[in-house]
Amino acid sequence: MDRPGLKEISDELERLMREQVESLQRQTFLGISSEEISRERDRLKRIREVSAEFLEALKKAGP
């Protein structure tokens, strides 16, 4: 299976960060349920994973 390219990783990271910002905005005005806490925890874990993949892909791409 091919590893995702830099563009695909970047797109996923951007999407996840947008979702996180939207979640934080909702929390600010509406509070947060235990289900939302779980989704946020999963999303933050995935953000860390994708960030690591992005940095690895950047290193492999070189200067």
C-alpha cells in the first residue's frame, strides 16, 4: 500500500484542524458533552499522528 503524499497529509491535517477550531467554538458557547469529549480526544490523537507523518514526509522530500 502506498503511503500518502505530502499534499494528502497536508489536506488531512488542515481538515482536522478546521474541525478542532469549530469544536472549540461550539464548546465556548454551548458547552461539551461526554460524547464530544471522546470525539475531541480521538481527533487530537489523530492530529498528533498526522503531524508526525507530515514532518516525516517533509524530511523525505528534502530541500
